[in-house]
Amino acid sequence: MLAQYFPLVIYIAIALLIAASVLGLSRLLGPRHPTEKKLETYECGITPESTVGPRFSVKFYLVAMLFMIFDVEAVSFYPWAILLRRMGTFGLSEMVLFVIVLATGYAYVWKRGGFQWQP
């Protein structure tokens, strides 16, 4: 039974060998002339003003994550709309239940102030 996997093992070994050899050759033969200018942070041609970028509020990331969650869930309406006639009443009731759960989560986040940028 293990003999069936032998070609796969050979294929993986060859792929790893090629990847390692390409990385090794680029390391050996590639030009390396590090200068202070080359090691400096590149800011699209603008001289960097500081070494660290500006800090973003955690609210920014929270709003971004909530947007992604509700956006991905809203995308599920498209396949449902296409298959609605085939699913019949069962599909409609399941989508109503889904919308209720989605609206409950949305209302909870809204009540907790998750969509507000400022306190």
C-alpha cells in the first residue's frame, strides 16, 4: 500500500530539492552590496521622518473586523436568492432565522458602541 505513495514522495523530494537549490544559488551568486542608503527605510521617495509609523487606535481594527464579518455574511444572500425557488419554504425560514441572528449580533455591537470611532 505504501508503494502507491512512492511517486508522490519522489515528487515532493524533487520539488524541495529544486526550491532549496534555487534559494542557495541566489544566496551564493546574488549581488550583495549593502550600503547605509540601501538599508534605510523606503518611504516612496520621501525622507522618513521617524523610525516607527503612526499608531492606529484599536477601534480602527475593531470596526474593520466587524465590517468584514457582516460583509461576508451579507454575501451569503446572493446564492440564497438564486436557489430560493428550489429551497421553497424551508430555505425561506432558514434565511429568516439567519437574518434574525445577524440582526441580533448587529444590534448588540451597535448598542455596545462598536461602530463608533470616538468614545
